[in-house]
Amino acid sequence: MRESLTPWGRDAGVLIPAASGVFLLVGAGVSALGFPVAALVIHAVSLALGAWTFIPGALRKLWRGRLTVGLLMTIAAVGAVLLGHIAEAAALAFLFSLAEALEDRAMDRARHGLGALLDLIPTEVRVLRDGHELVVAGADVRIGDVLLVAAGERIATDGIVTAGRGGVDLSAITGESIPVSVAPGDPIAAGAINGSASLRITATADGRNNSLTDIVALVSAAQDRKGEWARRADRIARPLVPAVLILSALVVIFGFLVGDPGFWTERALVVLVAASPCALAIAVPVTVISAIGSASRFGVIVKSGAAFERLGAVRRVVFDKTGTLTRNVPEVVAVERGAGGSSTFALVAAAALEARSTHPLARAIVAAAPAGQRPEAQDVTEEAGRGLSGTVDGVRVRVGSARWLLEPDADEALSNAVERLAAVGMTVVVIELDGRASTVIGIRDELRPEAGETVAALRERGISVALLTGDSARTAEALAQSAGISEVHHDQLPSDKARVIEAYRRTAVTAMIGDGINDAPALATADVGIAMGQTGSAAALESADIAFVGTDLRQLPRAIAHARRGLRIMTGNIVLALAIIVVLVPLALWGVLGLAGVVLVHEIAEVIVILNGIRAARVRSDSSGKPPSS
């Protein structure tokens, strides 16, 4: 499925610097024993090995017009050799090549950790194909194959359960530890682990292009998209290389002016190394790559480095209601008709229209209609945030919110029903037949059990919370009160939602979390748009910056805590990298530190920055982002 990470002992990128270090130490020992010529030869070998890892690349980039840190080190090494400091040049080459090797290794490790998700696809799968049972590679599963999944086996690709009932473990994909029950007709994702029952699953995606491979592709692309912190570091580091070259040249010129060019040329080489932005160049990338990769392993897909950075700065979260704050399993629990209306035909007509919709409430209406009585709807159109209209058996039908369809002079019984159902937290849907409101439907979508805990965890972290919904005031406020949310915006059309988010952004970095088509404008407007990936519409996922693979809202405060920690690590890395330059340059310029000392301090700082960045891959265990209690 993927190439394994090369072991340390067989990684040429590590072995060559290591060999350079060995020759450097041996040369130092031989020199201490009084064999200067032999020590010179051994140090030359050390220099050649270390220099081989960066000088050719630096010269190739120079040929293409790019000035890099490697070029600065090349000039320093060559200058040291010309001045007769072979041992110092060897030390520079060894330490710089070792730091570069550790940097490459850290980046490979961060990227490789993401690729581990692909190992969730089994190497061999039993399938029914054309009536025959076959064993095929997991990557060779085709759409339409029937997977035969025994207890404890992983599921090779996305599909629909066609036979069997049981629980599946999605923890490796979504981070949710509680098994999910599945039955015939239920969708199931690639990489899930089957429980104790045998399942038959009809593949809806092939083994090479499914939800799991999509996650890996999204996160791989995100790791290459720079955020604001990365751009800031680049803006600082990019001009530093030519500035360092100019500063070093000025020191050499000063040496000629005062009549001691050899002494000041050596001093210029030390300054050149001291001012090199090695640590600054890696300060942000290793942190972002590590953090985004680890977030994907608990079910949070971040689409760019910029989105990750903004997530860490969020100070307000706005929730959509249906399918986000609620469980997304709505049920019709009340049907009330007006004077002279037919609730049975109205429900059947509404179901005919809603069969064309992807809205969560549509499934509830379709399920509530009498079986076998669903005529075909014609000319169906959807008005986002309002409802549907069309024709059923020659009758003009509209299904949608009371605000849209219930006129002020509507049937009193219907108006009272709307008030009564909304007062107990139901979502109210009105059915209009031939221009007249006929029936009111009360739909209840229970609050997610973790919603209150999630809201409390966000508030503990100083994040304000609001609810944004197209539902009526009574329905929205009843549900918000249950979740512990006091700030509610109701009766919102998609354009209204976007305007509310725009207003929020003026006072705080704002995240919007939603899942429907009508949430897409608000998700696109927010500083951070977060889509419920498992249940979200394509429009919502496309508009969002971040997607949740699962449905556990507790991942939200966990993701924000993870991003905040990443930002703190980035900040620390940049401050350390700049501090090293600010401190070392004066010390180098006034001769307090020689070439070997400056190189040693500089490369130790780079190793510290790398190790600190790798810490961003660690994931805290609870929803608040606090370390678990012992």
C-alpha cells in the first residue's frame, strides 16, 4: 500500500553525515596523538562526506537563480579551506549535513504518519463478483463488488451494508471510540473494523479511490499549502540570505581597508554562518506538517496550513442546528391538518417532493409517508433555506418553513399547531396544496448527547458560542437552551447566515460548523468553515476549510486545542530562530565565538527547532485539550 519509512541504519541521508562525524572525531584523535598530516587527510574525508550532502544541491539552485542557506554554508566551508582551517570546515560540513538529515527525516516521518491511514485498507479481500467468490487485493476492489467481511476484518472501501447486523469500530478514522451499529441499507466507510457479525457490503467506491484515500489526498495537499505564519517566516528568511552575503562582503572589504584582509575574511565567514536562517526556514513547516497529519488521525481533516493557523486563533464558534447540533435522525412525531384538508394526501405529496432533496428533514418526511403511495413529483425546485415546490398528480405543492408558507390570515387551527409544536422544540414544516396551507408536520431531531459537553468545553477555553438556524424562534431557543447556548439567530436564510458570520468576524476570529447546502455561504464567509464530513453535503464540504470525518462534536474543542498548541510551538520556534541570529551575529562580529563554536550553536538550535516542531504531532486525549489526569 505504501513504502515503509527507511530505517535509520539504512537511510543514506543519515549514514553519510554520520560517517562524516566519525571521520571528524577520528581526525581529532589522530591530531591529539601528534600526527598532523594523517589528521589533515582524515578531516578532508570528513569534509568531503559532509559537503557532498549539500554543496551540489546549493550549486544547482544557484544556477537557477536561488540563494539558499546551503549556499551560505558552501561559501563558509570553501572559505575555511582556503584559509587553511580544514578541521573547522569539516565540523561545519558535518553539523550542517546532520541538521539537514534530521530535518528531512522529521519531514518524512510527519508525511509518512499520514500515509499510515492507507494501511487501514486490507491487503486481501473476499468478494462476490459475477456470482463467484474471489480473493482480490484491497486496492483492486471495484464498484459493485459484494465484500464478504468476517468478524474482526477491516472494510476495504466505502459501501452499503446489504446483509448482516452488528457494530463497527471507526476509531482509526474518526477518533470515536464507541462502535457504531450498522444494518442493511446503512453506509459504511473504508478502514472501519467489523465487529462480531459477518457482513455483506456492496462497494460504492473502488479500492483506490474512496473516502480514506480522499482523506490522505486532502491532508497531503494541505501540508503543502502555506499559512500566514509560514509566509511570515519566508518573508523574514528569504531576504536574509542575500543580506548575509552583503554583510559578509562588507566585513571582507573592511579588512582590506584596515590592512588585515586575512583576519577579517575569517571573521566574515563566521558572521556568514551566524546569520544563516537555517532554523527559521524549518520553524513552521515541520510544525504544520506534524500537526495536520496527527489531526487527520483523530478524524479532523485540515485543508491547508492557513486553515490550521486560523483554527488556533478562533474565539467564537457558530453552530448550525439540523444535522450539526442535532443527531441528524429526525422523525415526524406530529401531523395536523387544517379545515377541509387531507393530511394523508398532503404527506404523500410532500414525500414525493422531498424524495429529491438531500436535507436531513427530507428523510423523515419520506419515511413518514404511507408505504406504496408515492406518486412521481414533477418540476421540483428547491429554494435554499425555504423549501421545495413542484407538482404531484396535477396539484401544485410547496413544502417548507412556516415563515415561507403560512400567511397571516391562515387557518387558525394550523397557526395554533405551529405555535404549539415549535414551543416544545419541534421543527415545523408546512405543506401547501394549490396555494393553500393544508397540513403542519412536527419533526423532532434530538440534540446530540455530547452537544452540551462540547459547548461547555468551548466556553472553558474562552470561546463564545452561538446558534444559527432557519428554524423558528421557539424551536431554536428551546434546543439552544438544552445545549447551553444563549446567543441564538433564528429564521435565517443562507444569505442571512452569511451576513451574521460577516458581522461576527469584525469582532473575533469566527468558526462556523454546518453540514447542509444552506450552510455553504456561511462556511465560505467564516474565518474557519468546518463541515460535518460524514453527513455533510458536497457544497458544505467544498466550502469548508476543515472537515470532520465523524460526527462527534467533542472533536471540535479537541481540534481547536490541538491547533492552539501548534501555534504556540510555531511561535516558540520562530522566536528561538530569530534570537539565535540576533545573539550570534554580534558575538561573531566581535570575535567572541569562532567558526566551530558558531556552527555548533547554530546547528544545535536547528535540531531543537525540529524536535520542538515534531511535538505538534502529539494529540491530547480529552475534548478540552487538557492532558489526561493521572
